[in-house]
Amino acid sequence: MFITFEGIEGAGKTTALNYLAGFLQRRGYDCLCTREPGGCTLGRNLRPILLDARTRTLAGRAELFLFLADRAQHVAEVIRPALEAGQIVLCDRYTDSTLAYQGYGRGLDTDYLRRLNEAASGGLQPQLTLLFDLPVRCGLMRAGERNRTEGLTFSEGRFDSESLDFHERVRLGYRALAEEEPERFAIVDAAQPPEDVVLQCRSALEAHWRSQDLNEADMLEEQDNDDN
């Protein structure tokens, strides 16, 4: 199974991803956690270029194609082999980030971006996308505090420094994407306390499994009852 985690800056995707991975691993599932950019060798080299706040001269289309190059290699090197090996893949950002940031945020044509996403990913789509939604000002405040605490203000702060209007467009873009594919997206209220956010993630996963007539959700319930 392929699960992606999407949302604006500071939405708490990484924290929730790590929780869900641990939750599944404790119940015997083999999970792979990865991210874009940076989940493969090429991506680790591109990440500083794409996210460093001191990168001021990167044209919008250059930014786009660097993200797409990372995705193409990421799918080929990491994601598809893991899925073929039977692992559950949890990925922090994927194709929807391109539509939200480069499409709704930068103003590039979304139909054009969908075609490029299809080419870069080889048509590989997630079965479930968790969209972490919260007010933009709250997300940016969280992201700024995190980057200051972890010493990432410059090295990972390029998108944080975009205008408030840019981030509002990205948020609206994500919500539009979720409305287009409600069977794939689950919206998580990321403004809630962390313990409530992770419970929403777990509930969304269980609901997805039930909707697909899979028995994993029942297995998780049985294991929880055994734990109690």
C-alpha cells in the first residue's frame, strides 16, 4: 500500500508519518518511510538547492523540473521496489505537492502539471492521501519555530519565506484537490493537538481499508483489544 502525507508548511506531516509507521510496525507490517525531495540519492543532492532560503535565482520551471527529476528517480529507486516487495510505503509529499505548490501557488497550468506528474511517476498513484489542513498563519508559525529549534532556518526555509498569499493559494489548492478525489483524500484537522491528529490518521487508514473490503482494519481492532 502507498500512503502519502500532504499539507502546507508546518502542518505536522512528518510527526504523523512517524507515528503511523510505528503504529503499523508494532502490528507486524513492514513499512518504508520516505520523502520528497530527498528520499533517494538524487533527491538528497537536490534538496539543498530546492529548499535553501538562500536560493533566490531559481526560476519557477527550473524548480518544477528539479522536483520532477527527483520524483522519477525516487519512484524507480525506492518507492516501486518497496511496493513490489510487499512493504507499506509512507511518503512525505508526492505528486499533489507539485499541483498545490507549482500549480496553485506558482500559477503553472495544472493540466500540464498532471501530465508531467504522470510521466515522472510512471503513473504510480497513492491509494490514500492524508491532507493535513490548518490555517496558514498557524502553519508558518510552527514551521518557523521548528526551523529555529533545529537550526534549519536557512537550509530548509525557502518556501517558508514565500508570501502569505502564496501559502493561502497552496492551501486552497490542496482543498480543491481533495474535493476532486474524495475517495483518495482524507482531510486531517492539523490544528488539533498532536494526539488528536494521529488518531485522525489512524481512523482514516482504518476507514480506507474498510472501504476497500480489506480485513486489515478488523485485524488492527482485534490486536488493540488483545493489548487491552
